[in-house]
Amino acid sequence: MILGIDLGTTYSVCSYIDENGEPQIATNMEGQRTTPSVVYFESESSMIVGQTAKENSICCPADVVSAVKNHMGEKDYRFTASFGQSYTPEVISGLILRKLVTDANQFLGTETPLNRVIITIPAYFTDAERTATENAARIAGLELVRTINEPTAAALYYAVKSKLDHANILVYDLGGGTFDVTLIRVDGSAVNVKSTKGIKNVGGRFFDEEIVSQIHDYIEDEYDVDLEDEEYLDVYQELFNRAEKAKISLCRQEKAVIPIRTGEFKESYTLTRADFEKIVAKLYKRTEYCVKSAIADAGITAKDIDKVILVGGSSRIPYIEQQLTALLGITPSHEVNPDEVVAMGAALFGKQLESVSSDTKTISDVCSHSIGVSALDELTLKKYNRILIKRNTTLPAETCLPFRTASENQEKIELSVTEGEFKELSDVRIISEAEILLPPNLPKGTRVEVALRLDPSQLVHLWLRIPAVSYETELKFNRISNLSDQEIEKLTGLIADYDVS
């Protein structure tokens, strides 16, 4: 069996396939269906993941890290605990993955531990972020079968469970810290992604931060107290938990009261739904632009959309549904659980990879970012971004760059691989500045082909071909924003000694 994992910014979920072939949620050790994506570093060898870690953020904030998903692909980011040990985003995510899989095995009571996983990834994730996620699975000691984009997993689950045959589905995925919108066409057994768009740093965590910021300013004005001062740190941390609860309650109520207690004063801050919707509106506008763009990229109009699926806990906010209904002219579906549909879609995907049956859906996805190379403009003699694989190209995809050796026995070719939509190199990401070594004794003018390939998980691969000597090999290259293979192997050995609960 392959486990399906939704590795979320604020909460993570693990799913499995039961004896009837149906996806189910694996309850964690605390008896909950979702696990907070929070790690508490109790000591150098003991880590606690989940609800208990989240609760310790109040008393031990220096040793608790959350929302590390927003730092995936940042090579220089480190969380440093109070005892001086530093941890990469890959290690922190690896600890969360280990907790999910360990709890799932205990819940299922398996004789042979389940170790094979499908991990979901935001559709907009870059090559660096995708690679970091795959490395987190390696560090956790898991066998990563595949990754799948979160909206695609959600649409797969919906298509299978609703027995939908022909429809255009818009998946609006607003979670704790990420946003994706994806247009998917279902035709019989085929699930084809037509377009995707996304942005970072949007979602529930940022709504919480804005609520806390407003309370902070209010307390500073009323009492001349800065809640960010060290003496009020526990009060400040607790505010985030209370802001999250207030946010959830405002989905049903017109107002929420948030208590603030310090040694100097007792206060209650009232947040109305109208006030909260002003907070949401600022970030929603950014997602609306993405929705319009994705619809246009798919070559359809809002009238062509048959179903709108809401994914992610923040999509439950009534204001979001109201605005989407007004924008698209269709009421979003409530047939799936926004918190669980991605993980269950991942488990279904794993099932379909293991065996083909009458209800198997074939899936084709698209790349969320253009891939290119740094090229020289012959007129201006300036380097620019030359796009070779355009955004929203169906995966897998490949393109070939032909070269001619400029001299006898040329030793190498230097190539910068890019990711992004703009011509200026300063406006795109450099995935790698690859140095491609050539075999010896090639005559001047030998044709050399460098193939750029995007695999089904949207990761970049480089291949070198020299037709004249029947030479072909996949090139190993270092990604600028990711850890090296040697670093990953070292971290994998370290994490095996950690006590993770």
C-alpha cells in the first residue's frame, strides 16, 4: 500500500486505501485526523511533532518552528533552537513526515511497516521547492513513489468519487500559507490539467498574523505596552492560537471576543466578521487575479466551468465563497472536505499507480513555470532568459539545445538553466549554472545536444547527446537553491537517531 500525504503549511494529513479500495484518513496518535505542521525541539535528540508541539509554542517559543513549508527551497534558511543546533527546512519537514507515517502504521497495525508514499505539492512550487520536498522524504527514510500537485489530487478524488465523466473543474486551493488555482478537464477516464497559477504567502496563517497585528497596535495605543517585548512573549504567542480560533468561529458567528491578559491589565478585543472580511479581502484580491489568469490560460470562460471545488481550510471562509460565486456565476461544491480531499486524492493516485482497474483515471499535469536557459542576444551582446518550455506545457516535456564544438577536443559547455516568465535574468530564478563535461577527442564542429526534460513531477533533468559517437547520458548537476547529495545523505543518517513523537 502507498500512503497519501498532504504536507501542509499549518496542518498535514495522511491517507490510506482500505480493504474496499476506498481512501480513508489515518488518525494520528492524538486521535486527530489532521496534524499541526509544527515541531518542538525538546533536546538535540528528541523532537515532538503536532498538537503538543503547537501547545509548547507558548512556553518554549525559541524551540518551536511552524510553517516551514514557506521556506522550502531556501538553501540558507535555518531554524536554530535554544541549545544551538540548527535545522534545515528539509529536516524539519522530514520530521513531520516521519510523525505522519509512524502514526499511520500504528493506526493501521501493519505487520510490515508501510514506507512508500505519495506527497502532494502546491502546483506553483518551483523546481527548488519540489526538490527540497523530495529531499525531505529521503531524509525521513521514506520511499517517495511520486509527488502530485495538490489541486490535481483534489480533482482526482472528486472525479472518482462523483463518477464525473465530462466537466471543466476549477480547484480553488487556499490553505494555511499557499494558494493555487487549477483548471482541470475530465473526459471519461482522462483527467487533464489545462492551466495552473499560484502565489506564495497567502492563506490562513497570514490572516492570523493580521489579526494579531491589529490587537498588538490596539494594546500599544491603549496601554503603551508592546506585546512583542520579551516579558510578554507568552501572551503574544498565545494570541496566535486565539486569533486562529476567532478566525474559525467567525465562519459561523458575527463576532468573536479575544481575551488578552498580562500582569498589568485584562482586556477583551472584539473582532467582527466585517472587520475580519476586510483582512481577507486584501489577500483575496490577489487570488482573484490568479483565477482570472488561469481561466484565460485554459482557453475557456467562466461560463464553461461546471464545478468549483474548494480546497484548504481557508477556503471555508464565507467571504471567499461569496466572492467566487459572484466572480464565476457558480456556487462552489460542498461535496468534499477541504482539509482531507488532497490527502485522499494522493492515496487514490498511489492506488492507481499500483494497479489498473476499470475506474482508473489517467492524469496529465502541466508545468507551473517556464523553463529556459541564459542566452546571448547577438545584437545587444547581453544575456537574457530564453524560454524553452513554456508555462502550462503538458508534462512530461522535453526540448533540445543543439551546439557545435568551437575547438578541437573542447572539454566543456557552460549552461545556466532558468525558471520564470520574464526576459530579464534578474527577474527569473537560476536553477543551476551547470558545467557540462564533454568526452575527450571531439573534433571541432561536432554536434552536441543538451536536452532539458521536465518529468511528471515537474523536476528538471539534463541529458547530453552526441550523435556522431552514439553518446548519451543524464547529467548530474547541482541546484543552486538545494542541498547537495552528500548533505542529504549526512542528514538522513542523523535523523535516524532522533526520537520523534
